[in-house]
Amino acid sequence: DIQMTQSPSTLSASVGDSVTITCRASQSISSWLAWYQQKPGKAPKLLIYKASSLESGVPSTFSGSGSGTEFTLTISSLQPDDFATYYCQQYNRYWTFGQGTKVEIK
Amino acid sequence: EVQLVESGGGLVQPGGSLRLSCAASGFTFSSYWVHWVRQAPGKGLVWVSRINGDGSIINYADSVKGRFTISRDNAQNTLYLEMKSLRVEDTAVYYCARGAAAASPVGQWGQGTLVTVSS
């Protein structure tokens, strides 16, 4: 099975900050990686697919990069609506999610 | 509008059974892979099972293999998850999710249904 490891688990930041979340796969997944945002009590929302492609309607302050086993999600200027939990997901073989990164207000 | 609406969750005792349903609308259901993903309270997302468009390919996570059965009725645009021998650790919100292909991210999520396994 492919394991996904996210870091950090929690990230404290302020509005306007730039933040980066890292996701590592236990084996190469090429670019078959997605990022989701989840708010309490809601289903996740797709932000990025194929490692760096922005889903329609997602602000350009979100960007993704990486391939193989190392991936990053960057939010270039945190907005109040961005405080949430973020998950990476590999879809190279079945689906595996990272454990999540909570972005909280400093 | 694309919609996935889960139902069937509730409280069940350990060792019991439950069947979840997911009603799909707004798209050609039979053309899509559909999955079940669960999330225990305060925890992360865990993939449970998937089924392809015509039901000929089915996969399960090891944690549910032999206890859960995924199926679909394309005439009724409905996905099912039959859960047996339920354990306390199966307590979670269960989401149905749509993927465009075998290797694709989640294009659409349902709102989730809560399953609580407790005595």
C-alpha cells in the first residue's frame, strides 16, 4: 500500500502570510496527487489535481508542485476563508490520504 | 447539478449490520467510478472501497475486506455499502465520492452519513 505523510500536522499563521504544506509518498506516484480543503462539518473540496493543476473556481493564491514522492501545497497570501484542514491524496493506486494539516490563526 | 446524497447511517451495536445508500443525480452515473471514504470523529480521511461503472471491478481497504460489500444499481443511480460485523473503530462519517476514472481524484463528494458503533 502507498502511504502518504503530511507535514506539519498543525500550522499557525496570520492573514497575508505565505504557507507551505509538504506531502511525501512512500513510493513514486508520478503526478497523481490531489490537495483538498476541509472545513468542520463539511465534505472536502478539491483544490489541486495532477500535482499542480488548479481546479476551476479555486483562487490562484493556491498552488501545487512536485512529482514522484515529494509534493507541496502553497497558499501565497492567507485569507480568512483559508483557515481549514488540508489533505493530500494519491490516486496512482487506489486512494490514500495524508493525515491532514490544520491551518489555524496565529 | 451534480449531487450525491448518502443515507442509512445510525447507531448500531458492535457485531451488527447496516446498509448505506448514496443516491446520485445530475450526471450519467454508470459512466463513473464511485467510492466510499470514511472519517472517524476528529480524524483524517480513509478510503474504504471503490467500484467501476459497470460493477465489474471492486476493491476494498484491508480494514474492511470480508466485512463490507460495495455494490451499485445503475438503473436506480444508487451506490450501496453493506456493512457487517461492525466494530467500534468503524464509527465514522461515511462519504460517497465520484471519480472520473480508476486514477482520478474526487470530482464530487456527498454530504456524508454518520455511522456510530457502540453498545
